[in-house]
Amino acid sequence: MAQGTAIKHKKKSKSVLKNIRQTERRAAINRMNRTRVRTAIRRLRGALATGDAAAAEKLASPTFSELDKAIRKRTLTENTANRYKSRLSLALNALKAKKS
């Protein structure tokens, strides 16, 4: 385009503006849910890394619950959440077996 030529912008319709608002709201909710899940997983992994079987056992149920909630709220897909649960369970069982 030639320098100084005005660029025409199409006016945004009401529905487009509403869609933008909805998207921002959904993104904020998804971010909040994802953060909650990641924090729970991080805590459980920390307990597993330190070798504290009792703390890891205590954190397992709330962590799996958060993953299940994320599935229901469609923040995570079912396969992804189940993969996390499987890997965390394997690590927890290995830790318990090592302690015994």
C-alpha cells in the first residue's frame, strides 16, 4: 500500500463483541482450572521426589479428584488426565514398594 493511504476497518458487530467477551471469560476460567490441577500435580510430585510416602499417599486422592474435575469441566481431555493419574499412581506404588 502507498504511504499515507488510509486502511479501512470493518466495524465489529454486537455478536462479535459478545463472542470476544465470552472467549475472555472462558479463557480465564480454563486458566484457573488448569492452574489448580497443575499445582496439585506439582505438590504430589514433590512429595514423591522427597520419598515421603505418607505425604504422597495423603495428596494422591485430592490430586486425582482435581484431575477428574478438570475432565468434567473440559479443561483437560480424558486421555490426558488418565495418563497423569496412571503415571502418578505408578510412581506412588513404586515408592510404597520401596519403603516396604
